[in-house]
Amino acid sequence: MQSFNALFTRWDQPNAPGCVAGVIQNGSVIQAGCFGSANLDHGLPLTLDSVFNTASLSKQFTAACILLLEQQGEISLDDDIHRMIPEFPTYGSTITIRHLIHHTAGIRDYLLLMGMAGIDTDIQYFNNQSALEVIYRQDRLDFPPGEEFVYSNSGYILLAEIVRRVTASSLGQFARERIFSPLGMDRTLFEEDHSAVLPGRVSSYRPGPGGYHRYIKNFDAVGDGGLWTSFNDLVKWANNFTAPKVGGPDLLERMLVCPSLGNQRRSQYACGLAHGSYRGLPTVYHGGLVSGFRSILMRFPQQDLAVIILANLAPFNTTALAEQVADLFLEQAGVLPPRPPEKAGLSAEQIDGLCSFYLGSSGLNIEISQKQGSLFALALGMVVPVIPLSVAAGQIICRSAGGLFSMHFSFEREAAGNPWRLHARVEMHDMGILEMVTPQENAAHAFLPEPGEYHSKELQTNCRISKEDGRIWLRFPASEPVALRSIDDIHWVYPGGTLEFLPDQRNGTDGFYLSAGRPRNLAFKRIA
């Protein structure tokens, strides 16, 4: 099918990284293609048996291992995790396996914590034990267990540890015996030793000066990621959801159950799988990204159709591409509603009205700006174009264009003249409601953050507050300094996060709490 191949033309080059992609319907591969190179050093082309790091797509396999253990009576999802991991910190709240599997435990994400501490996880070695040490060092949860869904890789590291302790074998061994071998997934494994030979291994790349630069994998953490597999093997896994050979219908049905949250809300995240919709059709999906690898398995259960994309190039939005692939086959089948408008028009007044700084209760913030009549969002450290999709009296819905992630923005207000509120979603992550605020760079305050060195026991690292050119600056290890702007006397923001300063008796600074959505209320104490 020419139109399928046309979607991948830009990656269909023998001297560049690319992807493997395909479509399964009713148990059969109805379209597949290989575009680009698996290894630029040796000029090896990608094939349907090329083995990719799938990153967080791995989580559904970890979740399946946990459900298999429950099925055989070894554990219950409602077990307190201290039963298996007694040394886990006690926070005054019961944390269950169910909380871990659904990202509702409130445990901070160890990867984000390592990044804040200046650890480059693409370079510095770490494994499950390293991750557990970071997790155990945290003094508090981000929220009471069961109240919210906040994605955290830490939960799946803990699930891998539970499998190890209950079975006396590693997650990789258990998954091989109970999932991969029964399904004939002979080119799939959880990589627990990155120095071991892996036939068919794909190298990953990022563009840089003089051409592409190869990532060198240097970690052995599994559970939250670490699964290497091929397109052909993922087909076998996708088909297991409709013709179960592993786990049976009961287990696969349980994999799709989402938990209730606080305030009578319901999460859309099940067991290593997210529920969503695309053009009115229900989807079940999960993607992944790590060190230049990108992956997605997106299923349309009602149509018994699945899209798989595995890529080895860093700037690659697999979600957006999977949706484009689905368009081809679902429009052809006549099951999709008419395509919504690509873009809605906004007046100059409406554009100006949306441009502001938006702050959430979790400390996360997003800044909306405009340039020559086009909207942009500074979110998660990236600046992405924002495309309006629909305009109504009290709501303007937009999406991102380009970038690593698909972002959705809903600007809402109760009446004309009221400030806008922003409800943001990034892929499966609901970022919540963010309120419009106006930060000040040089406001006169009774209190100003005191320059000096600040230490975080939980991160085991220092950061520095400085004052230069009349502005307050924050610098973390191995990061460029960022300017702080004030919301009020004690709350100061930087792109992505918020600092709540703790004035001391002399009106200096005793320390601060840092919140950035993930994590929240990280404590820093002034030491110099």
C-alpha cells in the first residue's frame, strides 16, 4: 500500500536511523515495513526481526508478571508492599501492589530525581538496586495513596523487586518462562546485563554536529523499562489479547481494569496499559522512549486492529505517527467519523487572551506565548507550536504540533472576561488544571530568596541560589541556571517548577520546597 509507505518516506534511507512499523488486524499482519538502518557503523538495514529497546512499553509485561503471580495465589494486588519489601519506608499510609501497578501510590519517580541530582542516565551506570536506593531515600509521598494518578517509574521498579522476592528469580527469568517462551517470543528479553550479546540488537541515534551520534546504553534497570523485542515478537503479544495463550481471558481482562481515584474520579491507566480514544474510537496503548529509542503498541479493540512502531531515532513522535497509520486503515474500513478540522481560526484578541503563565497546585507550570500570530507552549522543557482545533464561548481546544510528545490543551472559563484556566494532557499524563497567574521578575517584596548553597538530603545533592543583574537565579548540578520569577513573597517559579521559600527569623532563607508536578515538596536546606 503506497500511502502506508509514504508516511515513512523521510526515514526510508539506508544511511540513517528509522523505524519498523506495521498493522495487525484479526490476528494477521496486513501491512508492515522497515525504514532505515539498524546500525550505521555496519550499514545493517532494519528488519521485522530487529531487536529494539521498547522503554516504558515494557510496563505491560511487568504488570502481566504480577497478575500471573496473583493468578497462582502467590500474592494479592491488595497486599501491603511491606509484606514483600519490609525495608520500604513507612509513610503512615498503606501502599499496595495495586497502587504500584496503577501509578497511584504517590511514590516519586526515581528517574526524575536522578536527573535533578545531575545524574545523566544516558551515561552514568545504574540498575534496579541503584533505583531502589533513590526510592528508599525519599522522606515523603507526593500524595496519599489512591488519591491521584501520577506516572512514576519507581512503582514498576518495586514490582520487579516483588517478582524477584516472591519467585526467587529475576523478572527477566520469570517473564521468559511464563510469557516469552510460551508465546514463541524468541527475540524478546528483559535485559539485566547490558554487556551480554543480544542477536539482532538495534543501535539508537540522535542528530548532532556532523551527522548522527550513537547512544551507548549503560544501565541494567528493568521493570519500568528494559524490554528488548522485535516487531514480529510484539505481534505475538498483541494477538495474545484476542486469542489468549498466556494468562487466559480472565488475566487479560484484569489487565484492562482501571482504578477509582479520590473525588469519585476514575483513572484511565490500567495495568501497564492506558485507555484512550482516537477520533471517537476506544484505544488501549502504551509507548516508550529512552536513549534514542521510541516505541508504541496501540490497539483498537472494537476493530481488532493494532499498530506497532519501533524507532531508533531520538526526535520521533510515535503516537502521532501511529494515529496517522490508523487513519489509513480505519478510514478505508469506514469506521471513523469525519476528520475534524486541522485548524480553527483565532482572532488576535483571542490569541493575546490565552498568552499567559499557567500554574498548577502541584507546582507544574506551562507558559503560553505567541509569535507572529501563532501560539507556542513552553512545557516540560520544550517549546512546541500550539494548534487551535475548536473554539467555543467558554472553551478553546488545542494540540501540539511536533515535539517528542503529543500534548492536548483545553483553555476553559465560565464567562467572558474571566481568566482562562488550562487543562493540559501530555500523552497519557493528565497534568490537571492550571490557573492563570502573572509572575514578576523584579517585584518589590518584603522577602527575597537568599543567595547561597542549598542541600537536599533526598537527592543527596546541592543547588545554588544567586542574585545577578537584579534577578534571582537557580542552578542545579550539570544544568544551566534558570531565572526565578515571583508569584508572591514566598512562591517563585521557573520553567516547569515552583519553589516555596521558608523565611527564617531574620527574614533570610532557611530553605525551600521544590514542586514540579513530579516530584512535589522536595526539601532543600540552606547550608552556606
